[in-house]
Amino acid sequence: MGMKETQVTVNVNGKLHSLTVEPRLLLVHMLREKLLLSGTHIGCDTSQCGACTVLLDGRAVKSCTVLAVQAHEKTVTTVEGLGTMEQLHPVQEGFWEKHGLQCGFCTPGVMMTAVGLLQQNPHPTEAEIRHGLEGVICRCTGYQNIVRAVQYAASHTETSAIDSEVAAPDIVRDVIEGR
Amino acid sequence: MSGVFGSKVKRKEDPRLITGQGTYTDDVKLPNLAHAAILRSPYAHAVIKRVDVSKALEHPSVLAVFTGKDIVQKIGPIPTAWLPPDSDIKTTAHYALAIDKVRYVGDGVAMVVADDLYAAKDALELITVEYEVLPAVVNQEAAMGKMAPVVHEDAPNNVAFHWQAGDATDEMFANAPVHVSHRFVQQRLIPNAMEPRSSVAQYNASTGSLTMWLTSQNPHIHRLLLSGILGLPEHHIRILAIDVGGGFGSKIACYPDEALVGFAAMELGVPVKWTEERRENFLVTTHGRDMILDVEVAGEADGTLTAIRVHNIANMGAYLSTAGPGVPTILFGLIVPGAYRFAHAKVDVYGVFTNTTPTDAYRGAGRPEATYVLERIVDLFALELGMDPVEVRRKNLIGADEFPYHTALGLEYDSGNYQQSLDKALGMVKYEEFRQEQEELRSQGRYIGIGCTTYVEICGLGPSQVAGAVGFQGGLWESSTVRVHPTGKVTVFTGASPHGQGEETTFAQIVGDRLGIPIDDVEIVHGDTDRIAMGWGTYGSRTTPVGGNALAIAVDRVIEKARKIAAHMLEASEAEVEFQNGIFYISGHESGTVRQVTFQEVVLQAYLAWNLPAGVEPGLEGHSFYDPVNFVYPFGSHFCMVEVDRETGEIAILRYVAVDDCGRVINPMIAEGQVHGGIAQGIGQALWEGAVYDDRGQLLTGTFMDYAMPKAHFFPEFETAFTETPAPQNLLGVKGIGETGTIASTPAVVNAVIDALRPFGVRDLDMPLTPEKVWQAMQKGSVSA
Amino acid sequence: MIPSAFAYERASSIREAIELLRASGGEGKLIAGGHSLLPMMKLRLTSPDTLIDIAGVEGLRAVRVTGDRLTVGALLTHDQIMTNPLVREKLPILAETASQIGDLQVRNRGTIGGNLAHADPASDLPAVALALDANLQVVSVEGSETYAAEDFFLGPLITALPENSMLTGVSFAIPPAHTRGVYEKFAHPASGYAVVGVAAVIGVNQGQVNYIRVAITGAGDVPYRAHDVENTLLGRPLTPATISDAAKLAAEDGVMADDLFASAQYRAHLCSVYVKKALLRASRIE
């Protein structure tokens, strides 16, 4: 209300968007309301449920706790950009094969978290998968088939596919600088 | 039969859901869509002295602000649709927005409609309300006290209803050789479907028709109720529930906000959307459980159980929700005797108003509560006798040869083999070995325990005659239409309204199996009142036993008519024509001979209608309105093994073993998924979840930061198995599977923990079994020991 | 759950960030990852007029070792810290603690600077900051200052940070080579925050404890050093019995919180149990 709007340029699923937004606009609302990408869901207000998880510069983040302006000049991948029916991402394939979803509402966020998890740890143990899913809440599945879905994805993902998934140049640079 | 029935078919609903192409209510976008936000009472009990909306109206984006007084002449009160008989029920008026008094934190006071979501939320802060705060009451037993604050003037002592059933008498307990009693508390739970509730309404003034997208488990019930509330003819309302992100009972009720959104769209002439925030969901979407239960059993010294009675004080919250009164009465009471041969039973239930969120069905709805108290008191009974709890159960389980079995409360259990289930579970568990290990570890100061549940549940709601007799203000049959298209593809219209349970797949399996066509040739349509004749929705594990059988009957009617046409094409009599794997052929000739015609060829002829037999109409469609003759009674045996940390009271689940019997299994993968989810929710109640109010009626557990939802790392891998005892009273032989896990797991876990704590003399603990509670119990126990 | 409106500025240097803060007249706040601030803003528990985004400020993402201290730039995320080879080599306890913050998504976004400046009493990092004698580097209009961790955390969400200042980095003491540090946490089942979190560093020389730091977070309004535990063990042999004795004093230096999930009595008990757990693991007596 009355606050200066801000320009945001953001690459979403490979497409560049330039928008003028209220600074307080949450990334999740930019995706859902402005770009009409409704695959990313909102399940809570306190950064607990992870239904809104997307990749920001290749890393899984909760888009309800990121301002759209913070995504300026960054790359966002949502479930819509993960894979197509012709070429599903191994994580999508795993969720379908292993019955990793029921109502499907948390699923996009859980899948994006799983993509982030496998990128950071391509061959997780069952315990590592369960801990890696700390940031998501699913009320339907009891998680067992989600774990199986992630295991499926891990065993069906070529290492090269993970590397090329989404480049994370800033973070890589930072970490290298950090050394 | 094609073999597709009973096989692990991948779900048909998944492709859209894993690619982000689902249509949940909040995903619906319409031109000129306005957004609503609701101002909610911060007090549990207060008189509204004054509401000033003038500043909000000045906000440039605000289209309208409504208060209770503005709309009282325009929107009728929200009705209660379950009125238990002979219970003197007080259905006090529940207005969509409070008029002069708020009765719980979250009660709606005003609604803002703005052309932007953020502006609508901002404008809420511009409304001033002057309240006169009144004392509140949150505990149902306290609410019945003489000095308690009164929630509704027309309900003295806050009693909303009093319902009883059964014949067990005082003498049966007083004179019994063994008599065990205990008070159990079922804490309040918050269903927390991951999708918050949402409504979108669009009104066409020229036709007078209202379209609403709703997060509903039962769109036709919503249409019926909203028609009355909004004063709009039923045929001018269309309810759509396309993708619904879980319900667990919390999307059965018709809510004030839903009526408000429909009203606002009609009043303002623009489409209106309202979507709940999670914080709002915690406050206003119906809660579950919350019962205080005094339980007694009588038995013989040899371990035979003879009578049970339960006195239940149920917290109904501030208003009676749509199905709320049915939960602690019918759904709870009738199943109290469980899987055991009780000769007598008695249930006495008070439903009580308090200044809390209304309660209604939550996964299992009444049956988890009944099973909990039964399975817990059976353990206490075993303890009293010094018998092994498994032995006591085995001694009292209804025998496989006793079905149909008539219970002390008048139910007729359809089929079962409880011993087989128990034996199978025991085999998986290795019970004796566990008991030995338990002894050894105890001597080392480590405490492991095992608990079990041998449950039977009542589901597949239900025969409509019974529904009427028990006060449900609707039928419980289900409808199905099977529309065969000229090319042999099939669209099914079902009145059930699945929202995650997978019936787009299992129903396609039923059709594919019967018609001998690929399941990809079958589309299941649900959740649209314009396309589907009528239906009662999805809850009470009724979708497959009722909706699935309605579908099977409708498919068979298609086959019946197609057979007539096939006979005509084959120049044979109808009786000679057999149908298998999608082919009509003449008896005595196997498929592959010339005397056959495919289903698709017959369908085409039905539509071409060039040469139909006399008296047969063109087209091919099957309809059914199926009313079951009885409920169905799934059963099973669950075991949980835990270790309690002596130092912290933390509980580690070592193993969880579940053997369930839901009759014939259509899709083992989906059935197993239902069991997993149910177990997780049931364990959630046992160990982590619990809504807590303070004395002033403030919800202290109002976010996911405070209310502990189960996470992936809380659980081990569940070990599940099935036995298959066909349901004898329906065509498919199926029973429900959606709630068994929740019903069975809570007592199994608590029994295991109490078993682990036996050396400390702990008899019972109230759920959730938080580490501190367990630790305090061990501290006390070790002091007294 | 939408923040109140605010103006948004991007700072490209520390100096610019401080200038913008000053220009906001005390109504501005810095935002980096936003994982402490945005949840508060969404609940409208705080409504700054201006947000100054410091994510673009150069030079705040380095990890450096100077002498016996390791310095971490304020903008490093928890994930970057837990995976940084230098941190893992020199201060495994810091990597371990960072790996237990929030969840995978939160660790990808939340920064060490934001976390410490927010001073949530149940946050994990303050314990390790105390146990590693951390110095918090702060730049303000006045110039640069350093705060010892023990002087930094004043209360729940209250720190010694002066107005118009910015936390730019944290330097941690690298404990002597013969020591070992661990972080043990009893997590709240809903939030994942520490009900009690214990950071412990311990070293033994010639059969006696000659280096010990024990710090506790989550138990009360402020994180604290368990000096009584340290003093009891210092100069004594390290055995399960001496650890157990000392751990009994774990709550002595703190004021226990009392809430729905854990009473003060239980928290005090947990402090003892978790100090014992941490010391046993750090001593490799498990």
C-alpha cells in the first residue's frame, strides 16, 4: 500500500520474466498469482510444511519464506519445470512408481525437496532420506512410500544428470571462495 | 476376469499431480476474481458491543465489508445434519458471522472482500471491534458444572445432547468376579489436511446460477446445505471439488466461510475466493476426538469378558458441526464391544458445548476412540488377572465360525477370521522371542515393550434405513453411472468424492476387470454436482464398499444390455451368450472361434442402432443407486514394539507390524498406502499430537511450530500384511481400508509403552505420551518401587 | 500471513547498508536469507518500514583461518558452513551444529549472521558460539567492534547489537588439537528447535581434563556457559563417573524455561542428560 514497487527479473523454468512487484510479495505468490504456476502449494504460514519448496539457483528452498525481490536475477525451478509426461524426472517417476503420493497436495514440494536432497547427497541411506525430509509434512502417506520413491529416484539417476540438473554458479563460487 | 482386479496398478491420478497440473480450489483463477479475508474473534467468549468497518471501507482496494448484522437476513444459519435420536439435542443457531456474541477464538466477526489478496488482509487491521469479554469454559466436564459459563442460553448446563444404548446393568459389574474400571482421555486433535480449506464462487445473475469450487469431501451434501443456507434452488448451484488435498473428516462439514463466499459472489457480482491460512485452519476447521471416557469391564477369573460400559463426555466445541453429534454417539458407541464376545454392553454419551472450535469427524471418527478404550481396558483386565494380553484377546475373540455375529449393541458383523489375523501377526512379530528379550534387557536397565490391538471396525456407511434410524439427515447409498462411448471407451460418474484415496484407479480397475477393457479406456469423474446425479461423498471408509459396489452393479447393467445386442448379432439366444475378457461368445465355443463378437463391436452397434433386437433402446449406459444391506466390518491385528529411554522418557518405535483384512483387495499398493497413512496418524495421536487450550480458550498449539505433526524421521518402516476374508454381503466382497490404521495403531502404541513401563508400576498415561510425561511416570514409579 | 508493506533497498556494501539503516530512522531492518525475519514479519510480530537486502554485499561469504581462529562471513548459509572443507577440518563441531539447524531447505537459505543476530533462545548456533569463544564482528556508524558471544545474547530475541549496525562475521576459537567438540540436541518434535542443545568441547592431557567448554541453548531465555560443569571437570580425570557427577550441575548456570512441552524441572534434567551425552561422545566414551 503506497510502497514503491520494485523491478524483478527472474528465470523461472528456463523462461525469463520481468515483473514490477510490491516488495512484500512472497516468491510463492509471485509464482502462483503472477506467473500462474499453481503447482507450487502453500500449506502453512511458518516455514514448516515445505509444500512450497522450489529450487532457487538449484537449491531447495521454501518459497513462502523468500521475497520475490530476493529472487531477482536468480533461477527458479518449480514442479512445472521438473519434467514432462514424455520425460519425467527420476523423482517424479519414483513418486508414480512407488505410490509416493495420495492427495498430491504436498507432493510438488516434497519432490523438489527430494531433488535438492539427491543433489546434495546422491546416494542417501534410508535414515538420511528420512532426515532429509525433515522440512516437509505429508499427512497422507506415512512417508514410507515417499522414502521408497526417493530410493527409486536415487537408483535411477545418473550422476551426470544430477550435475547438469540445475547449475548453481553463485553457490559453487561462494563455497570455493570460502576455501 | 482380466486379472486387473487385485493387481498393483500405478495410479491414474498421479500424472497430473506429479507435474503440477492438479486443480485444487485455490488454483482456480477467474477474471475479476476478488479475494475475501475474515476477521476472527481473538476471544473465546465475548459480547460484540460495536463493529466499526468504516476505515476498512475507505481502503481503495476494498469492495465490501460484511458483518453479522449485515447478513443475518440474507444467509440462513449453518445447520447440523446429524441428530441422534432420543437425545434431546439442542441445535442452537450457528450464524455465518457472529451477531452479538462470539463463542470461540476464530469465530467470524466480519468479512472483507477486496480486489487483491494482500489488500484484503491489510483491511482486516482497519476494522475495530469492541468486545465485552466473558469467562470461557474449555473443558467439557467443567462445562457441565452448575457455575460454568453458558455457551448457549438454550442449552442448560451446556449439554447439547444425551444419548444412550445397550443393556448392561450396575449389577453385572458389581457382582462380576473380575471388575476393572478406568478413566481414559482422548485428547483433542487437529486434522491438518495439508491443503487448507478454500472456496471460490462465481454467480451468474442472468441465470441465477452459482458455481462454487470447494474443498469438500461431499459436494452434493454441500450443495444441499448451501441451497438452504443461501436460499438458492438446488438446481442452480454447481459444486466442484476437483482435486482436494486430503480431508480426514475436516472437509465434510459445511462451514460459515463457504456460505459467506457464495453470498459475497451473489451480492457483489464478481467471483470471490477465500483460502484459509494454516493459522486459521488451526482455529476454525473442525477438530477431532476430545472425549473423557469412564470405562468398565466385567469378566470371569479365567479371562472371559462378559460386559462393558462406557460413559463418554464429548466436547462438541462452540457449535454442533455438520456431522459432529454422530461421532461420539453412533460412530463411537455401537462399536464399543469390538472384536470380543461381550454378552452385554452399555454406552452413555453426553455431548457438551464449550468455548472451543467445533469438533467433527477425524479419521476413524468415533471408532478410534472406542477401540482405544477397549484395547486399553483389555490390557488392564489382563494385568489384573496376571494373564498375557494376547491370551486374553485370543480367549475372547469372536470365532471364525460365529459369523454373522450379533453384538450386544445390535450390530451384525458380516464376516471375519480374527484368530487367523492374530496368528499371522504373531508370526511376523516373533512374540515369545520379544518377551524373552524384554526380560533380559530389563535386568540391564533397558525397557522395551510390546502392545497389540485386535480390532474390528464398522465402516462402509451405510444402509440408508439405518442412517435414518440413527438420525443422520441424509441417505448413505451411492450412485454410479457408467457411460460407454461409441468407441468402447468408458466414463464413470460416481457420487463418492475421493480426495487422495486413489479411486480414480481402483474404480477403473473394477470397470476394466468386469468389461475386459484396459483401465486407460476408463475415466472416473467425481466431485462435480452438475455431471453426477447425486452422491453422499467420501468418508467413513464408504467409497469402495458403497460407491465401488454401486459401480460394479452399473457395469453389470451395461453388460446385461450389451449381451442382448450381442445375442442378436450372434443370432443366438441371450442365455447362450457368455462374456469374458471383453468378448461375447456362444457357450461351448471358446473365444477365438467365429461365433464371437467383441465388446467394442457390440457398443458400436448399440450406438449405430441399425439393427437392434426388438425392444432394445439405442445407446449404452448403466446406472445404479446402490443402498447396502449392512455395514462392512474390516478387522486386523496390529503390534507395536517400543523402547523407552530411562533417562529422558523418549520413545523409540522399534517395529510396527500390521495385519489388516478389508475383504478382497482391489489394488494392494493403494491398500498398503492407506494403511501406512492411517498408522502414521494413529501413532501421531499416541505420541505427539494434541491441541491444548488455556483457561481463557486460547489455542496454545496453533501452528506447526507447536502442534507436532509426524515427520518422516519419526517412524521406522512399517511391516504390513493382509488377510482376505471376502465381505459376504456385497458384490465385490470388499470392505473399507481408509481408517483401519488410525483405529488400530493408537492403542497398540500406548499398550506397548505401558508394557515397557510395567517395572515402574505405571497403569496408564494420557496421550500424547510426551517424553516428560513418561519420564515423570518413571520417576514416580521408581520412588514408590 | 502476509507481511505489512515496506520499502525495499538493496545494499552493495557494508557502508551502504549502514547508511540505509540510518536513513530509515530506526524503522529499517537488514535481510539476508530472511529465515529469521520473514516468519516474524508474516505473523506481523515485526513490521519494519524498510528492508535492506544485504545479500549482494561483497566479502561476507569467506571462511578464513588466522592463527588459532576461524572466521566465517555473516552471509554464509548453514549448508555452506556444514559442507565447507575448512570448517569441517578445523571446527567439526560447527559443521555438526549447522547440519542440525532447521531442515534442508532452511539450511540452504538461512545465514549464520541472520541466525545469531536474531538470537532465538532455542536456536542451535548460540551454544556453539559460546563453546568456541566466538567473537561477533559488528560494523556500525562508529566503526568496527567485536562482541564476545557471552556478552552478545542478552535475552530472547535481544542482542547487544547497537542501532544501525550490522553483524559482518563471526570468529571462532579453534580449540587445541587434542580436544574434540560435539553438539547434542533434544529437538522439539514440532519445530525442530532445541528444547535443550549442548555444545561441548573437551580435551585431556596426562590423564586430566585441561580444556573444557560446555554451553547450553534452548533451556531458557538466553544460552549460557555451564561453568559449574566445566569447573568440576577441569583438572580431574575423564571417566563416566566424573562426567556423570559434573553433568548433574548442568542447569546451575542457567534459568530454565517452563512451557507446554517441557517443565523447568524436566528441562534441568535434560540439561544434565544431554551434557553427559555430549561429554561422553566428545570423550569417545560412548
